[in-house]
Amino acid sequence: MKKIIFGLLILNLMLSCKSQDSKEDYIGTWLEVQQKDNEFVIVDCGYEGETLKTSNDSIMEKGIMEDVDIKIDHMKEDETGVTLFTDKLEKSYYKFLWIDKEKGISKWEIQYSESYNVVKYFVNALKSRV
């Protein structure tokens, strides 16, 4: 009986460690931050800033001027991060990379079309005490 309980504890530990490095770390609500010197700050301009809300199958980008709600076609993961493609030809994507996982700060490389690419920084809303 002790061996079974020990085995279950080891299995539980392995699963919880695996979930901490999940390729689904990009899922959540993200608030845009700006880099000031060596720190990231949420800029309060008197209105709600840009946010990303991501799930396992869609991305909702709420901007200052317009909102984008798009489905994720497929994704690829490598050692640098996770790329969420919004078309089959891989011309448009959102690439997620951790800057500081402990603080919840991420870098997003966003390719809207073949010629329009931006880099933005976000903090997970759950850890927004940047």
C-alpha cells in the first residue's frame, strides 16, 4: 500500500512540474506594458490600455482604436516560444516568449500581414503588480 501511495505522489509531482512549463502558458488575459529602463510598467493614460485575451483556440486583441477577434489555425512550439498562426500559410501569427515568467511578463511578436510586424510586451493580468 505504501508503494502505491508513494507512486501516486511521484506521479502527481511529475504532472505538476510538467504543467508549470506548459506550452499553454500563453493562455490568459494580458495587459500591455512598456519598458522603462530595466523595468516594465503599465502606462495609465486615463483609459483602458491594450489587452490580449487568449485561449487554446482564439485571440481577442483589444486595442485603442479597434478590436481583433481571430481564431488560431495551428501552433508551433520551439525552444524560444510558442507561435500561434492565424492562417494556414503561416503569414499571420502571434509569437509568445517569456521575458520574466516569475513576474508574468511576456514578449509578443505579432505579424498581422506579410509587411506589418510589431513587438509588444504584456503582463499576465493575474500578476499585474509590475
